[in-house]
Amino acid sequence: MVLIVDSGATKSDWIALGEDGEQLFTTQTLGLSPEVLTREVIEDRLANNFEISKNKNDVSQLYFYGAGCGTERMKSFLREIFKDFFPNAKAEVREDTYAAIYSTTKIGHRGIVCILGTGSNCSYYDGNQLFQKVTSLGYILMDDGSGNFFGRKLLRDYYFHKMPQDLGIKFAKEYNLDADNIKDHLYKQPNPNTYLATFARFIVENKEHPYCNGVIMKGFQQFVNNYIMQFELATKVPINFVGSIAHYLRDELETVIRNNDLILGVIRQRPIDGLVEFHKSTI
């Protein structure tokens, strides 16, 4: 059995394939980012999933693509966990950017591949190798144009009284904006980046409001400036995207890409489907 996993900060999609490439089961867990979770939390999330736990001894190969797996230390951390949990499996751990590449870009073709989900990232793929100009420093300093980026912006503007009154009233009705509650989630609870990203739903649902539209357009332009334009070939190759923010704010993203004379490629909400096709070809 082959397990293919696309793990973002919020959730992880799992698909199991048999020897002939047939799909055996699909399931989902919470995100398994090694940057923000302990070994115990990751092990619990694996053990508490019925399909994963039931089949763990039958897994011979695990392909794990995850947020927070950009350094060798984080990759080794996860490989050790997988070695113990899947005793008969060989585990390959790569950062989630590779999932984005394999699900949007054909091998041998060039392109820039961006992640716009809970977090954000951007890489250049020359058809064979991956290149990054920006090293991520995590959700506090980076992640322009992402779900947690927009969530942070909404909270700041609400508390600094910069959000229009009509929208502020609506915002307060939909979320618990008590200061103690927010600080508890940000500084005491796990996955503060995921918590911030929960507020992005509000900006998607109200994207026609002038304030929200302005925040979205400025956020995407900031992503273009800080990430995409780092690459000299930015205007020469397709710009591909994966992630829920890119999917649900597709029209706004297309406008920003067009305004910067860039070539829009594929926008895919979930990389997992493209990953399955990629790995089927190697079975």
C-alpha cells in the first residue's frame, strides 16, 4: 500500500493506493506541521484516525508533502515519527511546495508555483529542480496574501478602529472578538496560524465590500512584489497556484496577476488530486 499525503497547516489529505494504482481509501486529519506541533500531538492525530491506524502495518511507501518541512531537521523529525508509526514503510518527506509543483506543472516544463492557503510560499521550477528566493520565517513575519495574513489584518483593523463600522458590527457578530479569547488562541493554544486563518472566511464572504476588496487586492499585490517578482523569469513563465485562498479569491487573484503583466497558469484548490496522478505514473 502506498500512502500519499498533502499536509497544510490546517488539514492533511490522505489517499491510499494499491499495487496497481487503484484507490483504496481517502481520509483527512488535522494538519501535521512539525514547526508548531509536538511529537505527541502528531502521533495522536495519526492514531485517532481509523483508516490510518487500521492500515498502518500494510503501508510500504509513504509520500508526505507538508507545510513546515523545508529544513532537514523538520524532515528528520517527521521521518522518525513515521518510522515508528508505520513499521513497514519507507517514508519520504518533502515540503508542501513539491506537492504544489507535481499537481500543477508537468515534469520538464517551467513555471512559478505559489501556495496561497493558511500560509503562503512561492518557488520557481525549471522542469527538474526547485528554486526558492525567499526563506520562510513563518506566519508572524511572512505568509503574505495567505489566510492567516488576512485574518491578522482583519483583527488589527478591527481593534485599531480602521474597519468600516457596518463591517465591524457584522464581524463582531460572527466571531468571538473578546481580547482575552484572541490572546489565548494566539499565545497559549496550538496552531495560532490556523486560528488566524479562520477569519479569512469573513473576507471571502464579504469580498464585494470596498474595504474587503481593498485588503484582498493589496494583500495579493504584496505577495506578487515580495515573492513572485524575486524571480527574473517571472513575466516569462506561467504562475500556478494551489490553496483555498487562491481558489475562493480566484477573480481578484486573476486581476492582480493580469495587472502585473504575469501569465496565469493553473489554480487548484487541493494539490492531492494532482499528486495521485503523478504517483500513479510511477507505480
